[in-house]
Amino acid sequence: MSTIAIPPIHRAVRFYEAPIGKKAVMAITGVMLVGYVIAHLLGNLQIYSSDPQQINRYAAFLHDPSHAVGLWAARAVLLAAVVLHVTASVQLWLQNRAARPTPYVKKDDVPASYAARTMIWSGPIVAAFVIFHVLHLTAGAVLPIRELAANQPDVRYNVIGGFQNPAVSGFYILAMILLCMHLYHGMWSMFQSLGLNPPRYSPGIKRGAAILAILIAIGNCSIPIAVMTGLLTY
């Protein structure tokens, strides 16, 4: 009796079509995006350096022509991760909705927490913020940006100048709070979705996710707050 070998690409497609496949894609891309968020925060915190030009040197290093290939490769990977993460998330939500058109009357499970219930709209708000952030500090389409030289923005001046606008700071803080709620739920539910969350480790995983999300929120929100209170100046 002969068997028909299933090509790897077909097995991958079948795996993705199942809920566990979409959850796996969300988990892998989620880890990549959390790593980026942490790296981005560490770069931004250099604005607190005793040397006012430290963050500008960091930005110049990233945008050095010799690093162009690596920079654009990283951007392409991150963009692909975002697209896959959002696509899998929407498809999983639609799949679950089709399988259970009538919601449960009572929800006692952990995903019914406030962070879980806001995932569907915190994601789009954070995405809108990312677009706004790029238009603001990269394209200069929101507020004028200053350059030290050609293709070398004065990051410190532009960040402080932007956050002196209460509306910009308020939107940034709101987006960071929503982002960290998103991260909190996403990080611990990733372990749960993939079956890597034994009951005895669940409290520790949730606590670790909460601590990391809170630290990221504090770090990001501290910058506009420091600008508005006068702790950070030109």
C-alpha cells in the first residue's frame, strides 16, 4: 500500500489553517516585536545621558550609510512580523467568532481580564500611533524637525520640542499604556496558547509579564513627562 507524501509547504499551510498554527505565528512574531520594543526603549533612554549629544550619536550610528543594508533588513523583518502578527490575530478572532457566534454568558477565565478585552482595539490604536510617530520624528510631517547635517536629525531637539506639545505627549502616553496592556496580555497568553503554561508556573509567568510591561510603560512615559515638567530641556 503506497502513501502519498505531503510536501512541506502543504503541511505548513495545514498547520497555519488550524488555530494552534495561528497562535504559534502570533507567539513567534510577538517575541520579535517585544524584543524590538525593549531595544527601542533602551535607545530612547539615552536622552537622559549626561552628554546631551549621546542620543544624537546613537541615531547617527544607526543611520550610518555603512549600516544601511542591515537597517533596512531589520525594518523588513519587523514589518513582516507586524503583518503576520496582525493577520493571524484577525483570522483567529474571526475563526473563534464563527465557531462560537453566541458569546458565553459568564466568563471566569483569565483572558476575560480587562487587558484581554481591550486587545481588539488597543492594537489598532498602537498601530495608528506608530504611523503618527514616524510622521512626527522621521518624516517631519507633524511638526518641523531640525537636522544637524544632511540626513542627520537632531533627535534630542526634535523629541523635546515635540513633547512640549501637550497633545503629542498625551497621545504618546495613552499609546504606551495601551501598548503595555497589549504586551502584558500577549506575553502570558502566549505561554497558555502553546500549552507552555503549567498551572503551578502560571502565577509567576503572569507576574513576570506584568513587571516587564510596567517597566516598559514607565520607561517610555517618563520621557514626555520629564519634558513637560522641565526635567528634560534642550
